Amino acid sequence: MRAVVYDRYGPPEVLRLEDVPQPVPNEDEVLIKIHATTVTRSDCGIRAANASSGLFVSFLSRLYSGVRRPKRRILGAELAGEVAAVGTTASEFAVGDRVFGTSAGRFGAHAEFICMRESAALAHKPAAMTFEEAAAVCDGAMLALGCLRQADLRKGRRILVYGASGSIGTAGVQLAKYFGADVTAVCSTKNAELARSLGADRVIDYTQQDFTKSGETYDVIFDAVGKLSFGRCRNSLRPGGIYLPTDGLWNLILVPLTSIVGDKKVRFAIPPRFAKKDVLFLKELIEAGKYRAVIDRSYPLEDVVEATRYVETERKTGNVVLTVSS
Ligand SMILES: NC(=O)c1ccc[n+]([C@@H]2O[C@H](COP(=O)([O-])OP(=O)(O)OC[C@H]3O[C@@H](n4cnc5c(N)ncnc54)[C@H](OP(=O)(O)O)[C@@H]3O)[C@@H](O)[C@H]2O)c1
């Protein structure tokens, strides 16, 4: 089968298409013929051994993905496709079923086929969604879900979603709205309409206005794009307020510190979790018309380098899809 592989950490150009052996499912696995996958910020971070985040983070990244060279040669986690074979004990899926999900930390989705345990974060694809749309559901939404679950969102709670136009941000706005919160989205002018269409009650254009200077306060501030800090938002949090980061190792120190000192807390959902029950939850939301994947651009698998360069501009709106044809 064709797959995008890399054998050393580095820029997008280390990625190349290669013919590799097709995986064979174990007894509890399904073999999926992938129709669409995505390029995420996680793919980019792992491929570059997170070198731009400093020596310590890069060292941790290499401990995870291989110290001298990548342990797994194929990146990509999100996918949508068709079941091509099932292991002997697998019973939830049958050959021909259309599925979507994420292989999360195991990667391997930038390829024509992947094997996944049927107990992994995998579910039947919502019938009304295309493969491209379904491939772009899980990563941002499951990361956002993990964060928002730490904040007891419900009717009457005010949340500010900073970076509302990214993969995690577009998911964060929709999920916060679903949980009943009053949602303020922060994004640039070009994405204001999108944020409103996703359910934001109001939109702040960060190129025109600094929300930390407006005097408005929130129960929850969700930094969906890793550009804020607790220190910067603290005065915009109400007493008892919660700051939810998606990035920044220093937040791991602030979590225990703010649990002892002060009445405003930092909660960091790390490591992220990718469970089947959450894919099933998202499927339900999609089928009820309460969630959609936002897609910026689609590229054929062979243009993975170009797609990756675009993701690394950190300016994508929602998600970037790779289509896989045999
Ligand atoms: N916790 C985890 O496990 C985990 C996993 C993966 C990623 N992450 C982190 O999560 C963060 C978000 O990832 P993502 O994939 O959702 O990001 P993304 O899609 O790449 O975010 C891009 C979006 O952010 C907006 N943006 C860029 N600079 C901004 C700023 N200064 N203020 C407000 N918006 C800005 C851009 O809109 P404009 O161009 O219009 O400004 C663009 O729409 C990243 O920091 C990533 O490292 C965390």
C-alpha cells in the first residue's frame, strides 16, 4: 500500500510517499481502507520533535516518539474509511462498514490502510457526512471535550473561547454551546461570521480589541490556540473562574499551585484521552445537527508536504484534510 513515511525528525520535506506492506489485523482488530485523513498540529509537532518548543520539550517529545529517530514511520491519526477485513474476535464492525475515528497516539493514518482495535476510538460514520468531513471530526473535538469537561459548563456559565477559528477552537465553540454555556468567541475579522454560525453568542475580533482590557469577566477562559497565559487572563476571570490551556508546560506547575493559592484555577487536560465513548457522543451530536467539522482545505495524499506547510502557518481555519485514493 502507499503511505507517507518519515525516517528522521525535521521540516515537512522529510515526508515522502512510499510503498509499504499492508497491515494485517490481529484477532481484535479491523483493517480499514482509508478514504480521508487529516494533517494536525500534533502530526507536525511529532514530525519536528517539537524542536521549536525548546530543548526540554523536544527531549520529552523524542522520549515519546523515538529518541534518535521516529519509532513509527507513518503519521496521521484522524481517519474515515471502510472496513476491509475484521479479526476473528471482532464483532462490532463488518466488512464494508463505513467508519470514522482516531488512532490518536498510535498514528499510522497517512496511508491507504490501517489496523485499529475495534475497542479504540472508532465508530460508524454518520450517514450524512462525507468521508472528508468525518475524518476532520475527532482530533479538535476530543481535545476540546477533554478541556471543557474540567469546567462544569452549563446554562448560566459564561465562557470565552480564545482562538475560536482553529481545529480545537471551532470544536470548543460548538461543544460549549451544546453544554448550555453563554459563549464569547475570539478570532480575527475573517472568521467572525464562522464563529457566529457555530453558535457563538458574541464575537470579539482580536485584531481590533483586547478582551483583557474590556472589563468583561468570564467563568471559564479556554485558550484553544495556545496564545494566552493565566497571568494575562486572570483579571478577566470571575471569582472561582477556570483557565483552560491547550499548550504550555508551565501550566502543569500552575495546576497544583492555583489549587492551593487564590480562587482562580488552571486546569490542564493532559495527557489527552481519545475514547470510543467520545466518538459515539460526537456521532450523536452530528446526527442531531449539533456538531459539524470545519474544513479549510483538502489535498490529495501525495501533496502531504504542501498540506503540512499550510498547517504549520498556524493560520488554518478548522481542519486540513488529505484525501486517499487507491
Ligand atoms: N493539549 C493537547 O494535547 C494538544 C494537542 C494538539 C495541539 N495542541 C495545541 O493546541 C493549540 C491549537 O491547535 P489547533 O490545531 O486547534 O490550532 P490551529 O487550528 O492551527 O489554529 C489556527 C487558528 O488559530 C487562529 N489564531 C492564530 N493566532 C491567533 C491569535 N494570536 N489569537 C487568536 N487566534 C489566533 C488562526 O486564525 P487567524 O489566522 O484568523 O488569526 C487560525 O484559525 C496549539 O497550540 C497546539 O499546539 C494541544
